[in-house]
Amino acid sequence: MNEQVANPTEETLDPCDWDGLQGLAHQVIDDAIAHIRDVRDRPVWREMPEQVRKAFASPTPERPQPLPDVYRELQELLMPYPMGNIHPRFWMWFMGAGSFSGALAEFIAAVDGSNLGGGNNAAALMDLQVVDWLKQMTGFPESAGGTLVSGGSMANIIGLTAARTAMAGIDVRAEGVAAMPQQLRYYGSEQAHSCHQKAVELLGLGNRALRRVPTGPDFRMDVSALQDMIAEDRKAGHRPACVIATAGTVNTGAIDDLPEIGALCRKEGLWFHVDGCIGALAAIAPENGRLVRGLETADSMALDPHKWLHVPFEAGCALVRDANTHRNTFAVHPEYLEEKPRGIAAGEYLHDYNLQTSRAFRALKIWLTLKEHGTEKFGRLIDQNIAQAHYLSGLIERAPNLQMMAPTTLNIVCFRFDPGALQEAELRELNTEIMLRMQETGIAAVSDTSVAGHHCLRVAICNHRTKREDLDLLVQEVSRVGAVLTCGEGMGAATTD
């Protein structure tokens, strides 16, 4: 006689008390609304106390804890100490300020739980729709390929990989870069983002394959120098392959001459890539769309919805004019990912257009945000940020001891405090201390950089909460702190009342 085996105990991550979870979820929403609504009442940033740092070194939890207790711990350890980029006076790096509806979309996307590798589901269709919207916003043809990725660095890698596929002269996926009859050469200005160096290294071309083209006093690519470099590389037996034009450099916001570079690429038979992670979306701005005229002629482009569309991180997009080239650069169909005529595996596999098989549902936050506000409002907000940058430049030009360090083209302002009679190293130390004191006191967050060999402060205004009064305060504080430091207080950590 067979013994009956008892059913094993089976577990789940779903709660035993759904009503209790619903109450906690309501509290989370209330706290989240207050966190964003009251952001102006908080410092931009503050240093974490030592006990908070130690809490993040605690060992891996083995036993369960009540969810309300875990949430209270989050409220104590995480929420008071953010980077600060949703604050109206965060201008340190070029990143969006987010929105509550975007955060809500992230929650809904997580609840939906779809893996956006593709397939026959509504999330995949929404992903395709959002890519189509981004094509329309930047003037790319409907037939172009496109994919949502983590951010600008990955979007640029997608575009530059497609360029390698198109320009290699062989089936580079099958044969590898060692089989190419000529070494490829890519060209970008000396102001181009560092992700392009990473891209050529990852593509097996090597850092030397990326030629840094000089820029003029306006920090735009010198097209005449570019032509000379192309001719020089051809004479040396290399194959000029791709020009990387920048629509908004990180340092100064300079925009390369996109129409001229595009025309040169067509004449020379080169791939035309635009790094538009900072400025491409200015195409929808009624007053400033002209600044990026010509990006719509690119063979590929990178842009970042998590900047001027203010969706939560991460959200980048790569567009490739020739959809076949785009797909042929990445598509792989093993037996376990065969498309079917119907069912869940019917429809297009979205991972055929990038490196990820597992993909987050990034489209929903872009979709919801654009539906809620419309492109016209985002265009006005972009114009607003650019106008604020020019307003700040005017304040700096009129202020004693403040010096503009680069022309203001888009929404980035480079300047420094300069009382006169100081050496360059002393000015670097002084302005670095001003920057750090403003961060430590929570007044404002700006970054620093070097422009034409001179150290300076950098303000990147990509914030829908910024007001002109915030920029007034910035100029006042830089001038005040600079005056205090040059009057003999010396350098060191800031103090707060």
C-alpha cells in the first residue's frame, strides 16, 4: 500500500493582508506627493550623518521584517539625502527634474511587469509608439529604426555600432574588426562627450580611431579642420567612416554646424551621427528649434527623454535612419526566441534593435508624460530654460568680480568669480571652494569644468522648477561667498547656522 505524501508548504511574495498593504500604499503616495510638492522648502543637498552611512553597511537580511517598518527605515535613511536633481536650484549636471506623473508611470510599469524584449503585448506596442513620437519630434522619417535604451551613452553606442556595420566594408559581425580591409576612422570635436571614446573602444576600433577635431572660439567643430583630417586619413590608407556632430556640448552647450557637417558627410560618403542628448529635443521649442536645424538629416541620433522631457531615469533613445541597417546590426534569433504567427511570441522582437534581451518598460513614463502635457508645453519649457540661461548670463556680465568664460548658446552658462590679481591655480581653488560651500549649505548645486584651459563654474539649466529668482540668488551667493573667501577667511568646510 502506497503512503500518501503530504502536500508541501508553498509560499508566495503576495501579502497575507491586502487591506494593510493598501493602507501603506496610500501613505507612500501621500509622502511622495509631499516630497515633490515641498522640494523648494528643503536644501538642495545635505551630507549624510555617520550613523546613516553605517546603516548602509548592515549585513544581508535573512529574516522578514514588517513592511511598515522597512518603509519607515527608508524614510529615515533614503529620502532626506537625495542627489538633489529635482530641486529648482540643482544645475550641477544636465539631467531632468522629474515629475510626479512620471514617477507614477514607473510604478504602473512595474505593476504591469512586462519585459520589453518584444512580443505580442500592449507594452511592446506602446514602446513602438513612443519611438515613433520621438522620430516625429526630431524630424526623422517614419521608416527609421529606433529603440529606447538606458540613456545617452548607450544611445550613442547604438548609433556608432550601426555606423560600423554600414562602413566596415565586410560583414563585420561575422568576420570581426581584424578582417576589415582598412581601419575605420570616426571624427568628433574635442568637446564631444567621453562616451564616444568608450564606444570606439567597445567596438574594437581603439581610442586612436576617434579623431578629435579642433573647435573655434565658439567651441563648435572646425569643419575646415575636419576636412583636412578626412583627407589625411584617406592618404594614410585608413577609411573615414563617421562624423559625430554634437547638438549641445556638455561643457558649454555649443552646437556644431549640423547642416554643414551633414552636407560634408554626404559629399564624402561618411555616416552622419548626431549626439543630441543635450539639445536634440530643442527641435520642438518654438523660439529655439532653429538652433538644431539639420539634425533631421542624420544617419543616426542619440537623445535623452530623461533630460528635457523630465521623465524619471532611465530613458534614452537611439534613432537610425536605415531601419534595415539598424536591425542587421543587432538581431539574433536563437531557437528559444523564434517568432510565432500568433500568441505571445507573435509580433516584432524589440531586442533586435539593441543589446538588451531583458528590457525595462521605459516607454510608459514617456507616453504618460507626453499625453498629460503635450509637446507644445515641453517646447515652451525648453525655451524657458534657454531664456533663463541668457538671463543668468546678463546677471553675470553686470556683476563685479564675475566673469563669463564661454558664449551662452543653449542652456549652459560657464563663469567664475575673479577678484583680479590671482593666478590660475588660485582661481581654481577659490571657485572650487565657492562651489562646495554652496552645496554644503544646500543653497545651490553647480558643477565645475575647464574651458579653453581655464577652470570655471558651470550651470546647466534643465529644470522645470527653476525660476529667475533662483538665478538671482545664485549670483548673490557666488559673489558673497567669493568676497568672504578673498577677505581672508580661507578655505575649508562650510558651516551652517
